Amino acid sequence: MIENCLSKAQVINRYLPATLTAKEHATAFAPSNIALCKYWGKRDTELNLPTNSSLSISLGHLGSHTQISHSHSNIDIVRLNNKVQDPQSSFHLKVIAFVNLFRRSQTIGLIIDTRNTIPTAAGLASSASGFAALMLALDDFFDLQLADQQLSAFARMGSGSASRSIYSGFVHWEMGEQLDGMDSVAHQLDTQWPNLRIGLIKVSSAQKPVDSRTGMDRTTATSNLYQNWPAQAAADLITLDNAIKQRDFHAMAACAEHNAMSMHATMISAWPPLVYWLPESLAVMQRVWQLRESGVAVYFTMDAGPNLKLLFEQSSQALLETEFSQLDIIVPFGD
Amino acid sequence: MIENCLSKAQVINRYLPATLTAKEHATAFAPSNIALCKYWGKRDTELNLPTNSSLSISLGHLGSHTQISHSHSNIDIVRLNNKVQDPQSSFHLKVIAFVNLFRRSQTIGLIIDTRNTIPTAAGLASSASGFAALMLALDDFFDLQLADQQLSAFARMGSGSASRSIYSGFVHWEMGEQLDGMDSVAHQLDTQWPNLRIGLIKVSSAQKPVDSRTGMDRTTATSNLYQNWPAQAAADLITLDNAIKQRDFHAMAACAEHNAMSMHATMISAWPPLVYWLPESLAVMQRVWQLRESGVAVYFTMDAGPNLKLLFEQSSQALLETEFSQLDIIVPFGD
């Protein structure tokens, strides 16, 4: 990992007007996303520049709604799902640190109100949709008129995968090469896939023992096997791009499962070992493999946590609803 | 994987006398062994030449006793734990194929009687001790007077890890470079470690869904992360050699656990994924990690199966017997 000398503010400032104007209020929505080729490892921790390109699918209307308005005082108020957050909480501090990148020296108190429409505790990360929605709302509130690529790059500085939540559908985040990361941005793929389904299986909603950022750092620092991860991700992206173009479900979903298992393998080979799986996760995996052996077209992906996200098509939905009683089904192209 | 053109027979024949003499009977014992740095991947499948050096600890008096005698007919009889094996069974065929490498064209029927003293279904491989004991018994029976290094090399042709079961204590199997594999042999380390304990935890005694040989082949063929395994094993061997010399328990056992987890990671990143763990395996791992967090000096290693082998010292034995009711404790230097 090579750190460059650019801070977030240095990069962003170049794209901001000399003085900001602020609207009365602004609202924005960004979808949550699930990666089919995972973002795992950073080449720059300040700007969240990744060691590999990645590819995700956005979850339609499931995501974050963010509203920005004036607090009409010199204090900031951060609300999440209608609850005011403690000003010392990590959530409040992260949101305000991000807002400050755009507000700069302006002394205007703001109310930042975020509501997530992600199924409660379904094991879906909300930081991606949260920072993407916040970026879109800031763009509107301060009338920044940033291009999509800039919105993606700046959202990435809040949370890496937020770069992808700027778009709906299939989204490819190109890792880029530049030191300032302005080419490390996402773009949307053309393909629509109305029959595609994602089934959430919640194994646990407990706080993760090791957060993703720490897990990523430990993996890159201590797993010998990690060295081959970027090459695998690059190969998987080509496979996924082709499979999606051809709407080849088996090729797409098998590659996504292999990619997720390989990411988990890099964690398992970290020291101390990083195993996000719970015994129940393993039981669900084995059930998926049994179903597949018996001819059911179902695969899964997993992020840095114990929950599974099944990948299947509409034709298998009824059967899988019977097999997994607590399946929470998402239709990414359903809106 | 580069296949060379040498068969087992071609290599072995060079070390055999022109005509064999046979004793009335011969018996031999070889211990089972547990690898602290795993053998995982072959550069030659005919001769079982590995892609990495490995290191194991032999299990004292637990292993295989093999007796060879004349059947006084032209048929061979193979017995395992007092049961005559079906001549078409894989066990009978493998034993006779190995015997034939030494018997060559001699038309003498033999009785090969093997008894394992490994705890029943404790998840310990018996092929290592089995082929090592068979090799030692053949050497005696045919009065071959082979050197230890040759015994190790030939036992390896029966089962890779049998090269290590020729010796007691800590054993280092050097991968070697030669095409005929005669430098791919094991040697014993000096260190004695009387306080060392190995605790077997049997999670399942069911037949493995994928045998080790198939698992190894699938991993090397499909896991991208496997490419870094040989380098990790080489580094781990240096760490283990030093830790054993200094009887540094934490350094030795931590390296063994990291090595085992990394081997499993290469399988998990194979396609289709190869997960030998059962939900119960994961529950035991997590219990071990919790105990370690609370200050108990306990680590584990695992082979290509769901069972765990705890590593600890005599001072932790009483506590661990309370924690794990079904712990089967081995004292490798206890005899």
C-alpha cells in the first residue's frame, strides 16, 4: 500500500466554486449495492483507492434517503432513521467530517436527515448508500453541479463502495491509476435483468466482531494468499462483464460465488484468522450446494459478515421461498 | 504441475537387489503424524513429489503395526484391523500395488496384516502410518537394507505424508528438486518436547465428501490464491524450525494454526468451493479463539476434514479437558 500525499480536501477543493451558495433544502436517494466482484484492499486509505476494480448490482428502491436543511443555528444535527445521533457518535462525526469537505469554512449549521429503506438488520451495509445519498444531496444543496464521475469519486472518499451507489443497475467501479483518484470512479452497465433476484438470509444481526475496514487492513497486512487477490478480481471482472452482457445466469452467479469465497479465503488466511462465518452461515452454504447438486440454479455471495445473499432468477423463486423460510427477496430491476 | 517420465518402479528398481530373498515373516511399526506445516499440492502425481516442504509431529505409539508373512499359496490376503479386505477394495488394491513394487515378478503369495492403534474414527489419516509401516516391513521381509532416506522416499510413493511417518518426534520433509525424487525425503529434528500435547476433537467420522487427493488436485487447478501457498509454506517452515529449536510454544502453535487456516483458504477459494468444515468445526474454532483471548495458550491445526487437533502444553491440559468433554489427548513424546 503506497500512501500519496493528497488529502480528500485537496482533491475536492479543485472542483468547488470559490464561494458556496446554499439552498433552503435538498433531498437525494441512493441505492444500496451488493458486489458480485468485491472491493477488498486499498492502495490509499485516505482516498479509499482500491487495489482492484469491482462490480455490483444496485438494489432498486432499497437504500438511503438524505435531506439537508438549515438548522438556523451554529450547531449541526444529524438524524438517522428519525433519531438524533449523539454528536460524539461515530456516525455523527463521520457525516459531519464529510459535509465539512464541501461546507469548508462556511459557518452554517445544518440538519442532515438520513432514512434507510434497507430491510432492518438484513446484513446490508448502509455506508455505501448513505455516503452516495449524502454526496448527491450536498451537490444539490450547494448547487455544485458536479459531473457523475466526480460524484462517484467524492462519494468513494466517504466509503469505498459508495462510488458504486451513485448508479442503479449493474455498476462497474474502475480502480483507476491516478494519485488523486479522479479516475477511480464507477459507471453503469447497460444491461437490464428483470428476472434477477437477490435473496437475503440473515444469520445474525449482531455487531461484527471486526469491522470491514479493520478486516481489510489485517488481511492485506498478514495474509500471504492475498497477493493473488487483485489478479483474481481482474479476471473475475472480465467474466462478469461478459456474463452480464449475455445474461448468462450460471456464468455470472458462479463467478460471483467464487469471488466471494476467495475474498473470505483471504480473510481466513489472515493472522489472527478472520472468520466472519457463523456455524449457521456454513449450514446455509451447504444447503445451497445441495440444492445446486439437485439442479436448482442458486448461488450466493457474502460480504464481510455472516449473512448470505442468494442469487437466483424468478423461475426458482417459489422453490427457494419454501426452502428458506426467512428469505427476504429483492428485485433489483423491479422498479 | 510438471509430470516427469519416471514411474515408481523405475526409481525403486535401482535400489533393489537383482533377486530377492524373503524371510518367514517381518513386522514393523510406524507412527501417525500431524503436520504443523501442511503438505498441499504436488509437482508430480506419480511419485507424490510435493510443491512445498512440510513439517510434522509423530504421535508416539499411535500408528500402524504391519506384519508380512507367506500365504503359502499364490493368492494375497490383506487384513486391516483383523478383517480380511475384499480383493477388489481400494485398500487391498493399493496395498498390493505397493507390495508389487518390491516383490516384482516373484510369485510368492503374501499375507499383509495391518492393525492401527489410532483412536477409532478420531479423524487421523492412517495412510501415512500405513504406508510407512508397510515400507519398513517390506524392507525387513525382503532384507533390502535400505537407508532411512530411501525408506522415506519409497514410503512417499505410497502416500506423500508417509515419508514423514518413518520417524518419531518432529519430522521435516524436504520437498527436493530431483526428477526421481530421491532428495524428496524426511529427516528427524533433534528436539524433544515432553510437555507438548495434542488434543483430538472429533466433529464427524463420516466419510469425507471429497478425498484429500481430489481436493488437492481441485485446489491447485482452480484456486487463484493457491499460487502463493508454496511461498507461505517455505516461510512457515523457517518459523517452525526456529520455534521448535527454542521450544517457543506460542510461536510454534500460532504458525501451525496460521498454516492450517491458509491451507483451508486455498480450498475455500477453489471451484467448486471445497469446505471441509462443518458448522460444529466452526463452533470449536470460535471456542478456541475465545479461550485464547482469555489467556489460555491453545491453538489448533486441521487437515482436509472437519476435525480439529488442539495444540497445547501439559499446564493447560486440565482446563481444556473441562472445556472440551470429548478431548482425546495424545502425548507425542510420552513413550
